[in-house]
Amino acid sequence: MSLTLDLSRPAPTAPVNLSGLTREGLRQALIDADICPPEKARMRASQVWGWIHHYGVTDFAAMTNVAKDTQAKLAAAFTLARPEVVERQVSNDGTRKWLIRTAPGIEIETVYIPDVGRAGALCVSSQVGCTLNCTFCHTGTQKLVRNLTAAEIVAQVQVARDDLGEWPSPKEDRRLSNIVFMGMGEPLYNLDHVADAVDIIADGEGIAISRRRITVSTSGVVPMIPELGERTQTMLAISLHATNDPLRDVLVPLNKKYPLAELMAAIRAYPGLSNARRVTFEYVMLKGVNDSPEEARALLNLIKGIPAKINLIPFNPWPGTDYECSDWKTIERFAAILNKAGYASPIRTPRGRDILAACGQLKSESEKVRASALRRAEQAAA
């Protein structure tokens, strides 16, 4: 069963960006465009694949083991173009943020966070905007525009690797070692494109980021959780934030449709879940709302028996919010209760706040800044 929302705009007639095609999709595209006959398509697709995803080329003419007439045919039928990087910012702590325009009116923000995972993590978006309206999340206040295509998801990784200088794909000492689907949008409402993007990113002859270093975060689209595991074999993260239905109904309104009992059952059945493949529970710390010792003990009871770790996230305030971040001592006390019970419960250090790249600040805050600049320009002109 699939709950993928059909939110895509009419696809452009041409050219197709080969970066977003799976291996089988690429093979079939070469056949359909008369680039090569079917019996040679697998070999040709493997050549092209390596140039796109291992070497990161953006010009068919750079494919030196492909005949020039074939290069010309590829260039006439397809594209390898990167999306426009509208803005690039680097935080004082080394966090990098890119505002990427993939199509007219379609902009997304992607954030690279150093010293996360094995070396550094890229937080990618799966939708433009969001439908979930989580009350503590600024990003969630932005109207949903549409799902991102697999090409647009993969492009976020390509842009980051361009900037980090990581072509061809490094075998050792890579700076981008992990991918987290924790940017804008609910990945499980765009599972088809997310699954294709994971297949592309994880391919060992291309970008080659292991599925165990790719984490998909969901607010709890219960029917799609088993399918996510079966199709992607990625690590699972749950945007939890509350230990009872009445509070989670407020913080994460999706809970009204898929309450905690159903969510926990789906998590326990996640394919491959084990001590080596733990689920991550994300828990934003809200002062006086969900941060008491009683809530910590309720959380332990809720996740009992699940191989898990809990990421405690200090709340990032934004204009107009009714919430405040828990005091640091309160967060430490909460973490201590979880640690004593045997659960890893790191407190996530806020990163990139000075460039509006922290958790829950993506895109909507940039839109606000640009809107303010536009108003000032209009006032000056008047």
C-alpha cells in the first residue's frame, strides 16, 4: 500500500536529468532515446552511471570512454545540469547551508553539519514545504508546494559534494559520510522518490554512502513505515516529542490519525531493527511542556524493549512561537534518567543558528528574510 501524495507539478517534456534515474531507469532511458540497442544498454548505463555518480561530471563531453557521437546523442536527449545555488552560507561552527532553486518558484534548503556521524551529515529535504503543521516547528508553518523528485533529492547531495570537493567519490577520509532525511517535508509522503534517491545515493559504484549511514525521519505515517524498511533498508528516526496522545495530538497533529499505540507497533515491526540497527527517537525539549522527570520515565516505558537511542533537541525559538527551550539543567536531568536506564541520549548541540540552519528553521526563515528585504526596497523606492 502506498500513501505517496501526488503533489508533483506537470513534468517538463525535456530534457530528463539522468542524475535522478535508478540504474534500471537509466538503462531504459538509453534504449528509449535510441542511444544504444537493448543488448548494449546495461554496459552503456554502467559507464554513464560511473561518470555521473562517481566522478560527478556535469558535461557529457567529459565521459572520455564514451564515443563522441554517443556523447552528442546524450547531450541532445538529456541533461546533467546542477540546480542553481541561490545562496551559500557558512556558520561560525562550520555548518554550511545552501539555498537551491531546482525550478522556477521551487527552492529548498540543504544543510551540511560537520562532526556528525562518522565525519559529517547532510540534512536533505524531501518536499517543498510541509503538511504536518507541528506546532513547535517553524518549517512546518510553510505551505506545502510539492514533492521533490529523486533528481532534486540527489541534487542536494551533488551540490554539497561539489562544495566540499569530494569528487570522485572518496574511499577514505570523506567529509560527507551520512545522509539524514530531516529537512523540509515528510519523507513517507514522498516514498517513491525518496526510495529511488536512496538507491542512487547508496550504490557502491557511485556516491556510495551505505544504507546504514542513511536515516529517514518520519513524524509517524504508520502504514508506510514497514514499506520504508523493505524498500530502502535505511535507518529509521521518529519525530516523537511526546509520551502521551493528548500532548502529541497538539505537538504533532498527525498523531490524531496515527496514535502512539499504532506508531509503536509499527516501529517494533520495522524490518531489520536490532541492537546494531537502532531506531532514533527525536525529542525536542520544550520548557514546562514535555521536559519533566515524569515525562522521562514515561518515555522509557513507551519505548521499553525497542533497540533505540534518543536525541534530545534543544528547542530553536522563532518569532511568534508560544514555546521556549528547556533550561540546560532540566535537559541534563532528563538525559540522566534515560542514560541510567541504558539508553544513549545525546543532547544535540544547536548548529548553524547564526545562518538560520538549525533544526526547524529551514526555508521559511529565509523566505521571511528575503520578504523583509523586498519590503525595505519597495519602501525606499516609494
